[in-house]
Amino acid sequence: MSEANAPRAAFPFSALIGQAPLQQALLLAAVDPGIGGVLVSGPRGTAKSTAARALAELLPEGQFVTLPLGASEDRLIGTLDIESALRDASVRFSPGLLAKAHRGVLYVDEVNLLPDGLVDALLDAASSGVNTVERDGVSHTHDASFVLIGTMNPEEGELRPQLTDRFGLMVALENCFEAQTRQAIVKARLAFDLDPVAFRASHAAEQETHVARLHDARAALPRLAFDDQVHAHVSALCIAAGVDGLRADLVMLRAARALAALEQADAVTAAHVDRVAASVLLHRRRTHDDAASRTHDAGSSSQQDASSQPESAATDSDHGYLPPEPTGIVRVAGVKSVIPLDIKKR
């Protein structure tokens, strides 16, 4: 391969600045791809694709595969030659992008603009680690263990909630308005663009440390279990967030285990859970408006039911309410008229 056609060197993962939550989420998904991928939301120019390419370099095969907008389902999952299957009973499979991304990173920019069917196929493979192609009763299955990274700009539209929930983790990036951090990012980028080889060499030791940590963490996963205290803490956090279903609980446990493995801890603890909870719940947490709407609907239903019941039953269901009580007539000195008092005492 000529120097002109050689792939451009990636910006080192260890040199990313001001991206700690994103770096943690990406490393967790790399330790345990079964977490289901990372959804990164943020405006343009917040280094989403830079971080994704940097992560790929830390993985065993270093594969970085991009799913372009407009790609077909066949391009993604692969195709089967049905004619050869009918002719000589052999399955001829042409791999797609899922097969190419095995043991690497599959990067999907503007995932919110993809057809829902394509996103479904992506998320199925990301969570299961396998891809199955079926055509006219013929099927082929292959390993597809990769880190799925989907990015989106909220200004260009949202991803359907049903699909958003299927991403394991989510990180929301924002523009940097802190002067020193902003300057440090710009200086690092300029130094990399000026001399990528020298810049990468200055971060080589840190890169090797990340590679070793990922390797050791993957090996440590099977020996880490969850005790009842951890399960209880996860349940409490998910219930407080009002999440739908149990996916949040499962992802939170796996993410906490991946973090414990990264740190070579002897056990998964509630502290590990707390440190991953934000990225697990960010896209699943019920908003205040949703909760208020559900409360309002429930309250309206209760009031309708109460209106059809006897007065005693209605008042019993209205906590803190006392029925009106008639009082006598009070004469006021110096005033000929009287003031009837029939008020509600509260």
C-alpha cells in the first residue's frame, strides 16, 4: 500500500481531553460488548467520531467499520446465494459490514436518520454477538461481536424511544465553554495534525496501558458476580428513575461488572453501580412531565370514580379534606344585622 493510500493514523484514546464520561462508556462497552453499544448525543465538533476511531485502535483486531447513510440491509447483514443452495445444497454467504466489524468497532453516524429496520438489525447483533441471515428457508449464522457506537445530533431529530432504549449506554456531549480545557483540546489537536507520529509516540505508553487493561478486564469478567446488596441497589435506582421494563437493570449490572473488571476489583460493589448509573439511565429515565402526566391521569380517574360514590366514600378518598359544617348565627355588637356563617372548616 502506498503512503498516499495508507489509512490516516488515529488520534490516541489516551490523549482525549474533557471526555471522561464518554471514555468510560466506550471502555465498558469494549470490555463487555454484550452491554449493547453506546449512543453518543451532541452537537457538531465534539469529537464523537475521533473517540470512536481511537477506541478501535485499542481492540484486538483494530477494525473500524462505518455504516454509511443509505446502506441497504444486505450491505449490513450480508447476503446468501439462494441459487447455489438449490443447485448443489451449499450455502454461499457474502459477508456484510457486521462480519467485517467482528472484534472491532461499528460506527454509525447520525443513527437517528437510519431506517428503523436497519437500527433493529444493528442492535440485535450488538447485544447477542451473532448475526443470522435467512432467505427462503436457508440460513447462515456467524459471530459478530463488536462495539456499536451510534452518534446523533439532537438538532437533526430524535431516535424513537423504543430504539433508544436498546442502546446499552448513552452519553450526552456539550460544547466546551471552559477556556483552559478548550485551549488544551485545540493545542493537542494542532500538535497531532502537525506531527502525528511524534504525537502518538508521546502517548504510546498510556495506549499500551489501556490495551493491557482491556485484555485483563475481559479475562476477569467471568469470575465477578453480584451479591444481593448490589442487586437491591440497582433495583432501587431503576425504580426511582421510573424506567420501563428490566433492560436498565441488566445493563447496569453488566456495566458495573465491566467497571469492576477494568479496575481489577475483587467484587462488584454499589460504588461501581453508582459510577455507571448515569450513562445507563440517561436515555431511559422518565421525565418530570411524564410523571406529572401519569399522576394527573390517575387523579382524574379517581375524581370521576369518587363523584359516583356516596358522599362519605368520596370524602374518605380525598386525603386532608373535611366536609363543610354549619355554624350558628353570631350577633356582632353595635350591628343590627346578623351575619350567617356557613363556612368550610379546613
